[in-house]
Amino acid sequence: MEVLGIDIGGSGIKGAIVNVETGELVGERFRVETPQPASPEAVFEAILQLTTHFKWTGKVGLGFPGVVRSGVIKTAANLDKAWVGVNAAEAFKALSGLDSYWVNDADAAGVAEVKFGSLAQDKNVVIFLTIGTGIGSAIFTQGHLLPNTEFGHLKLKNETEAEHYASDAARKREDMSWEKWGKRINKYLETMDALFWPDLFIIGGGISKKFDKYADKFTLNAPVLPASLLNEAGAIGAAYFAAEQLG
């Protein structure tokens, strides 16, 4: 079965047709810039560019950077606040005629990693983090997801939110070296490590491709590894959720 998976990010919206039995992409990904401001109307228009590109008429899974409950957007920290309260599934159906399932983007990427990746199969507690414009999180116990966690907004000792301190956007904004940024993400993970005592941390998002540049900065009880699916996990997981939830 094939489903179009779309990963909505603060800087880019990426889509791919996914074989949801294998977790493999069917063809190349397609990316458009996230519009600024990222209002619902503008983002829906960008999503329609992806469905048009793929000539898609089937089910669509969408990973959204915020809390999503029953298709309704509850938070949108890195997009326009006008998203809050929008029934995204209903609005998208009205615009496109397509059935869709909306899920927190980190939950989507984390489920893809646990379902199709090679890193978390035998672990009890796994914390998956997508690091980009913000920091998304997903926590698993024996493969079961606790949905809609928002650990990127955890306050650190200096009362700064973690994603304002250690996201990839923060690294770029402050022109940090990889060494300095690696120490920052380690400090954040030390807090997570002390609170949850996970067996494994997995780093996803675009920053996972650069893992070797900061991997030596981790001083944690749990190992830290890059996502085996790299930056494709969000689209894969969104498609998988859609297949599971839409039947």
C-alpha cells in the first residue's frame, strides 16, 4: 500500500510517496519552502503544491510541528498562531477532496524509526528528538508511543526553553561552532537523562546528517545515535499513521 507522507517543518515542507509495508520511499522526495508567515492558508497552498507534483489522489499523512488531537491543531510554536484550533483534516478535505491524517511531526518520525529503523528494536525506553527550527520529541516504552510530548519546550536552568538554546536554528542564529553546539545539546540531554533515564537517545531531523561533527560531546548514561532513517523519517511515519488510522 502506498500513501503520500508529508513532513511540515519550520523551514521546509517535504513529501514522498511511501510504501507503508516496508517504510521505503517510492521515488524521490519533493520539497517546497515553508511560507512566511506560515499561516494555515499559505501552508495549505504549499501542501497542495506537493499533491499536484505527485498527481496524488489517495490518502495523505501529515506530520505537523505541534500538538495534534483528532485532527485539530492545539499548538504551533514555530508556525503562525492562527493554526491553533484549526481542524486541519477537515480543512484539507474541503480544499483538496483528499482524506488525511495529521499527527505531531516528532511522533511520526519516531514511530518510523521504531517501526522501520534499526536502532530501537530491543530497547525499553527510547527518546527520539527531531532537531531543526525547533526541537520535537517522542518517547517510547517497549515500542509504545506516549503522544504529543513537547520536551523541546523544557525549561533549562537559565529558564531558557531548550529549543531556543539548542536547536539547529539557535546554532545558525548564534553562528556556533559544532563544538559549542554539541556541548549545548549535551547539556539539554543531561536534563532529559536525569528525568527519564532512557536506554537510548536518537537524534533525527536534518542535523542527524552531521552527527559525526558533535558526537564526541555527549557525556550521558544512555547512548546517543543518529536516526537510521535520517531526515526521511517524518514523511515515512506520517504515511504510516495515515495508513493505520484511515484504514
